[in-house]
Amino acid sequence: MTVPDGIASIDPQDAAGRSGSWVGLIPVSAFKRLAPLIGRPDTDVGVDLTFELDGNGLVRVSGGARVDATLECHRCLEEVDQEIVADLDIRLTTSEGTMEELMPALDVMVIDAGPIPIATIVEDDLIMSIPARVCPTEVDCPNAPRALMAGTKVDGDEAVRPFAGLRALKNLKREEC
């Protein structure tokens, strides 16, 4: 692997023409949208990409990126350590028209000709790989307050269920149909 480099860039067309690759570390600070989401400002993103031309002459980028993150559980509000892994298989083009033709069958990114930052290529996929729920299961969140756990009692009384009456209304509507 290479040493961390915040401005690592590559000319995708040139790299694909010689079936090149890029392997290295990029500081998370180089990712303007990802950095505030992962809770670890001093970590690095590991990237391993291969560039080649596909059957249509487009640059195909495949490989992956990974970063260790500290995410907040939306249920218990505790921090949970999680590795975010993004697998990439995208096509790069300089034309909006080509992108519209190929999507949604392929993942396509429109870029400017010439060198582009590696962070630009992998950032969207990393963001989309952040899990919506970080605790192992929604029901068994190990840090959830007792009052939120399903089927638990609070101070000896059954938990209040403000929408319990909706089930009866839903069943009543079905009987009328």
C-alpha cells in the first residue's frame, strides 16, 4: 500500500488503457461528505481499484473501499464501531447522454476528462454503504432503554401503546368491505 495521500488522483482513461490499478490509503479528511458521517476524523480509507476498458469503450472501475467508523445507533444513541465496506463496479463517462442511456442497467458516473481524485470515485459508494441500523438487530439493540424494549414492563405496569386502538379500526374497515 502507498502512504496516505489526501490528493491522490488518477487519469481513469489512461489507467484503463493500460489495465492499471490503484491501491492505497486516503485520509478521511479528503472526503468532504463522508468525513462528518463516520465519527473518526483521523482514520484512513483503504482503496483498491482496477481500471479497464469495457466492451463499449467506457472506463470500468472495479474494486472496493473500506473504512472503520464509529456510528451512532438511532435507537439507543450509543456509539457502535463498524467497518464500512463499499464494492465498486462503475463506468466512467464524460457525457450526460451516455449516462442516461446506460442507467439503471449500470452504475455510471459522469466525470471531467483528465485526472480526478480517487476520493471522488469512491465517496458516493462509501456513503451509500453506511448501514441504516448499526445495532445487530432492531429488536435486540443491546443498549436500548428498557422502556423501548418490546414486551417489557415499566415499573410493574405494561408499557403504554398509544396506537393500539388502530388495529381495531383497521380490522373494522376490513369487515365493512
